[in-house]
Amino acid sequence: MKHLNFIFLLIFISTSLTSGEFSFGKGKKYSLRKLKKENTIIKKIGSNEDRIELSKNRIAETELFLNFENKKAADLRDQNRNYEVQEALYTPIEGKSLFGRRFASFTTRDSQIRISSGSGRILSQKVISKPIYFSYFIMPGELEQSSSIFSKSYTTGGKKYGIESKIINSKTEVYFHNFFFYTQSESKSFSLISPDKLKSKVWTHVVISLQPLTGEAILFENGSEKAKFQAFRSPNDPTPLLAGFHPYDTSPLIIGKDFYGKLDNFIIGTGEVENINKINVPYSPVNYNESFRTANHSRGVVTSAVMKTPKSHSLPISMEIVENQPDGTHIEILYRFSEEPFEENSVLPEWKHYNKDEFKKSESNHYFQYFQWKAILRANSEGTVSPYLSELALNYKDSFPPNPPFGLEIQSYDHDKKEICLKWNSNHEADVIDGGGYMIHYGVSPDRMVATLTLGNDGKPISGISMDGSGEALPLKKVVRKNYSSLRTCINNDIIQKNAEFTKDKNLLLFKSGITYFFKISAYNNKFPLLEDEKPGRDQRSKPSKEVLFTFQTDANDRY
């Protein structure tokens, strides 16, 4: 008997504690790269880690865009392919760039970038009619007394025409040389000079915007207005002057000549600069509407496919997450479980927010076979830092079907009543004994079972449990210990017809004389939806046992 108790314990442990896992991440079963992404990217960190981060802001309506992500200076290209890079002499540096992996470092007297004027583009327009802006990130050296950030100029007749941005005594100064005019012979120069010194070893975002229709130009540093002017014909005549490059100016745009420092994300764009933050920071900051007193914050989302466990009625154990949320950033993990299939974008089942302290308590008794998760990421309020997620794993407990019953044999029979009684050994799985049961399959060949019986002679599910003298079911321990090999049930045509009332096929095969019948038995656990074909859990029954056969004698009065 001790031997039987050991078998019971062994089988219980092996079937109840088998666990599975849906793991996402570098080197895991499921790659983060296959997730559905919205405003997010997968960033590779070395050879051992992938991270989900927010996508960096994309600058709309840019005409020239130098992002300096190329490994070699000679490979520098305008990302929009509008302008040709004629020469690029600088040192690409991999480091802390706001928008990517690399930035440009100007370290020698010969360092510079030369960009062609581009036929039909802004840098060759005689009259600029649309709003334009210049945008770049700069980290000057320690002593920048006089250097040129960019210049597009042409000199004729002793007069200089074009635009220059310089650093004079560590301050940004922008000169519009005879850039505004009323007639061909009447032109004026204006300038923008920042009152504040640029900081070394710190990135500063400089934006120079020009609205030709109003003649207004503004200098911004890190989103703050530093200087502005309006190009009018005269103080007494507020007619905006036209703006544009000299008609004979074919000179290139020169960037970084005589400049010692670092530069990143150089842009010439069209359109009004409505939100400096969109080009000021890598991620979307909180957008506050002063008029309506409302706040909005863009987010990034990643969503998994709908995952399926091998068997129904799995139980969640834990969810393990590897993530990083710098101060002010935010990550939310949402998940949903279901025993029935659902579409990836369906409204139901409802999403739940993951809470580490509450997950095990709230989900430990919720069976599922289908699982989906998603993550919502938000940058800090300034839009300078993104959180990241590198791993997520759901650990769950599998619910496997019982083992096939064994020891099936014919215990007794009655040829006249067309009745046989089957005997078999009890399954040891607790979820079979407690609320499960057995099915009898029979047919006229060992390879084809044509009918299945689930109800016994009392109209209740077949349990095979022996009854004591009082007619009550024996306690669980006694069933296992005392009646290990004495489970039995009897079958006759009345029982077959009673079963037919609860099946789709109302014409189950009846017993008759002179026919050999083959019988098999299978076990199901308490998760199996007996008499409910459409419900989940149909996989929670065992494979059929080995068959036994029995032939009902021919009726002696039959005519041969």
C-alpha cells in the first residue's frame, strides 16, 4: 500500500506542477522585434540585449537634414536627398547624442562641411515665400571667441549678401547680409544676437526662424526666445521687405568652418515653428494648452500577438519584467487572459493593468489558454528621456489531461439482457478523482469507436466509484487506498439510449446478439466540459485505453 501512495504522490506532482513560459527578449523564445510597434523602436544594446524605447521625433517638412549617423565623414548625406554634400571634413563621434548614436566633432582648422546650393531649393531662391527655419544642436569648445557655425554668402560690388550664424564671445549671433530688399537696388541687413552665453560641454538647441510674409525673424535657444526683429522698409513704413538670396549666388552652404566643437542634427526646414519642442528634444514632451487648460502627452505602444498555451486551463504563476523608468518617465504593462480565442485587436477580453503585488493574488485562480500583453511608454515631461523595456515573461502552470486508464477488463456479462460490466484501475490524478470521471468508447472494430458513453445507470457521469453499504460515495482517501482496482460500470441498451438523449447523434449503436464489440475507456479531469461541446477544456481528457472485446451470444431461437 505504501508503494501505491508513492505512485499517487509522484503522478500528482508531475501533472500539477508542470510549468510553461511565454518569454520575450534577446535570447528568449519570442523576439521583441516581432511585436507590433507604435511610436516605439527596438534598440540593440551590445550583443546581449534588445530594448523597446520610444521612437525619436521625426522632423516634418525638412529640406536639408544632416543627422551625422554615418560612421565615416565621407559617407555624410542629406537624408532627404535634396542637396549634395560636396565635402565633409570632421570626426564622427559615438557618444551621448540626443537623437542617435553619433554626432560631428570639428577639431581642426580644416574641418568643415560644404553643401551645394541645390537648384530650385531654399538655398538658391531669390524670393523666399514660405516660412523657413534653421535648426541645429551645438556644444561649443571652452573658448569660442569668434567662429562660424554656418554661412551661405556672396560678395559683389563691395556688398555681402546671405546668412551667417556665428559664435562671438560665446554668444550666438545671426547676420542677414542684405537679405531683405524692397527693390533690386534697395536692400537691408539685420541681425539676431543672443544676450546669453552658450555653455560648453552641454548641448544647446539653436533655432532661427523666418516668416517672409511678416518679415519677422526670431532666434531661439533651447526653446526660449532670445532675439527677434521685423524687416520693414522703414520705421514709418511697416511694409515687410522681401527676403531671399542674391540672384547670382551659387556659393555652397559652409558648416563648421573655424569652429571647434560638436554639432548634431543640422536642419533647414519649411513651415512655421509652432512647437519648438518637436525639434528641441528627442521625444514628445507634455503639451499644455493654455487656452483650454488641457494637457496631452504622446505615448508609444508595443503589443504582442495572441499567445496560446499547449493545453487549456493553464494557471498564471507570475509575470517577470526587466525595465527601466528614469525619473519622470512611465511604463505601463497591460495584459489579458481568456479560455477562448480572440483577435489581436478585439475589444474583449478587457485589458488589465499589471501590478506586481496584486497579480498572483488576483489571477492565481483564473484559467486561460490565450494570453496577450502590451506596454505603454511615456517620456518625461520635458521629452528628454525615454524609459525602456528589455524583457517580459509570463510563467504559468500547465493543466495536462490525465493519463490513459489501465487495467480495463470485462468483469461480468449477461447475454440475455445484453449487458456487460467493465472494471478498471482508478486514475491517480486528484482532478480526476475530485470532479472528473470516465468515458466508455465502443465500436465493432478496435480501430473505430463509433459511440461514447458518459452517463451511468443512475444518469450521472461515470465515476466508477464503488458505493458502501449506505449508498454514499466513499471518501477520497478510501477511493484511492481501498478501491484502487475496483472501479466499474455496467452498460446495456437502456443506458445507451439514455446517453443518446444528451448527444448530437441520437442513434447510438445498440447491442445485439452475434456481434463482437470492442471497448476502450478514457479519463477526464474536473476541467473537462462534460455535455458542453462548445466550451473550452475539451482537451482535458486522456487518450483511450487499450481495448477489450466481448461477443454477445447468438440467440438460440434465431433462424440460421
